[in-house]
Amino acid sequence: MVSQASAFVVGVVSTVAFFALFLGSRETRHEVTDDQEHLFYAAYLLCLAGLLGMAITGDAFNVFVFLEISSLSSYALVAMGNRRRAFSAAFNYLILGTIGGTFVLIGIGLLYQVTGTLNAQDIAQRVQTLENVAHDTHNRTLLVAFAFMVVGLGLKLAVFPLHQWLPGAYAEAPAAVSAFLAGTATKVIYFQLLRTTVVFFGAAHVFGALRFGSHVLMPLSVVGMFVGSLAAVYQPTLKRMLAYSSVGQVGYLTLALSFGTEEGVTAGLLHLGAHALTKAGLFVVVAVIVAGIGSNRIGALAGLGKRMPLTAFAFVLGGVGLIGVPGTAGFISKWALLQAAFDSEHYVVAGLVLLSSLVAVVYVWRIVEVMYFRAPDPDAAPITFGRTVEDKLAITAAVVLLGATLVFGLFPAQVHELAADAAHQLFLEPEAVVSPLPVHGGAHR
């Protein structure tokens, strides 16, 4: 049975994947050779299938299977970039992603060793029983399993300091792939981290007895927020700036989880949706800019506000969403994050969230200043973008994704209620276990 949280994530991922594919026909002609175009679409659909499978499945081993399906296809997608750096970025992504996947598999294997099942609900029930029983052997194995799974998922999620693969992968991948991965891949992995900490091992044990949130996840999240945002300030290209911005946004996601409360998970799910739409829309805008002026270097954007007014405005709209300006989805999710911080009495952390948002103002304003307050190059070639059907589809995708963030920001009640219900469902206590002792003879599905 698909949970409300799963349905929420599937809805976000499907939406982003659909509109990111609007870039496919145009960008594959420029960034993927004709003889590889069919491979591009095959890898794209395989990656989407893996991500949706991860969000829906209730079997722990199938989580790993779908994780590898999405990972292998995403490595191929990144490598299809039209520059040599795409190969090195994909290789780096492959090495670190393989390590992360291996850690997840080891953690799942250890969970199976002590519970005798791979069914997610059964795992949650039996782990809770084992945590309540004074059995040192089982407790040690559970701790090791938890460590392997969290580190593996943290690497896949690009949690600081395990984020080194993300900037290169997002910056060097084809435009459609950057928009797709930025809005889907890390979001599904974050959902798996939610299920691992809250459902599999139990929020009370993870955030109470182990103090994983306050002692590990919270400090890493805060540092990641600032490192990602500060690094974004100094990047020479739009894609690398947005990539490092994503590292900071992952920090907000994990910070919401670190509170270990329903309010925190609600804020995390809201930010998952808000960031997916905003960042995917911004990468689509960057693809439109590249198609129009032939570069995504920030210095080449001079006068873009006059040369491509709609595109420039769309980027500003996405930028204020990253900052969290009222009226945008980013404001709703950050406001929920601040409320969760105050409810958990983490007042200093709430202040740091506001401070990190000011850093986002710096790198967004940097782009605005170049686009609107610098004269265009008099020798620049005229812009012919927007005449073909493919061009109009790309612009439509950007307008829809970023327009959705405005709708989300102006009318948040229904989405907030959906996220709150999903968080409550994740925190529901497992039902009584019929057979509290693990059965080592096989997996119960």
C-alpha cells in the first residue's frame, strides 16, 4: 500500500520529470549525438522508474534494487554532456555513488540478519521489539546497520561533507538531466532517509536514545547550509552556482529531520516539494539562457533583462524562491522549518537558518545585478531563441514549474495539510508484533 508520504514524493518527482523532458528534444540535439539519442531517453526513463520504485516499494531489498537502477542510469545521463568534464564528473559520481550504494546494501543485510524479514512494516515492528529488549548482540548489530544505511544514504543525498559528487554532476550534465536530477534524485533519497530514521529504526530511539539529530545531523546540516551557499557566491557559471546552492538546500532538508518531530518532518516534506519545483525550474531557465546566448557564464548575462526579459524575470522568480521571499514556496517551507525549530527550542538554529538565507540573497543578487544593471555587449549576436516549437516548450516548462511555486506560496493550506498528514503517518507507532523474535529461515514479504 502506498503511504501518503510516498504519494507526495511520487507526485513531486513525476511532475518535475514530465516538465524536464520538455528540454529533451532540443537539448539532445545540441548535447547528445544523434546515434545516442535513443540511449538518452532509455536512460532517462530507467532513472525515473528507479526513483518512483524507491518511493513506492515496501521491501527493503527492493529499495536497493531501485536505487541501483536509478543510479546506474543517472551516471550514464551525466556522461552524455557535451564536454570532456562530463566524463570525469560522471566517473566521480559513479565511484562515490557505488560506495554509498554498497553501504546501504550492507545495512539492509544486517537488518535482515537480526529481523529475518525485508518487509518494511515487519522491520519497523521487530526493530522496535529488539530495541526494547536488553540484548547486546542485537543492539550492536542494529547500531552498525543504522550507521551503514545513514552514511550510504547521506552520500547519495550529498549531505555535507559527502557532497563532492554533486556540483560536477549537475554542472556538466545535459540541461534536461540537470533539471531532472536536481528536482528528483536527492528528494527520493531524502525520503528514504526519513523512512530509515523514523520508520525502520524509530524516531524515539534514533533522536532520543542515540541523539543522532542533535549530535550528528544538526551540526552537519548547519555547516552544509553555509558551505553550499557561500560556495555558490563564488562560482563562475550559473549551473555550478545552482549546484552548490543545492548542497545548501540539502542542509535545510536534513536540518528539518534532525529535530526528530512531526513538525520537523512536515517542514522537510514541504521543503522537498518547494525546492524540487524551484531548482528544476531554474535549471530549465538556464537551459533557455544557454540556447539564447550560447553560454551560462555569469559574465555573459550582461543586459539579459532587456535581451530576454521573460527568461530573466523567470530566473529572478526562482531566485527569490531560493531565498524564501513571502509569496513563494520557499517561504512556506522555511517558515515551517523555523516553526519546527522554535517548537523544539532550537532558537540559535532558527537564527542560523535566517542568516543562511541572507547568503542566498548575495548569490541571487549577483545574477540580478549582471542581468539588469550592466549594459549588453554591443557585439553580441542577436537572439533568435523562441521561434521553434521546441523553444516554446522549454519556456513553457520553466513558466509552469516556477509558476507552481507561486501557487504553492500563495495558497499553501492544502499542500501543508498533505505534508502534515504524511508526517503523522510516518510517526505512527508500529502495530503489535505477532512474532517478536526474528525468523532467520527466510524473508517475509
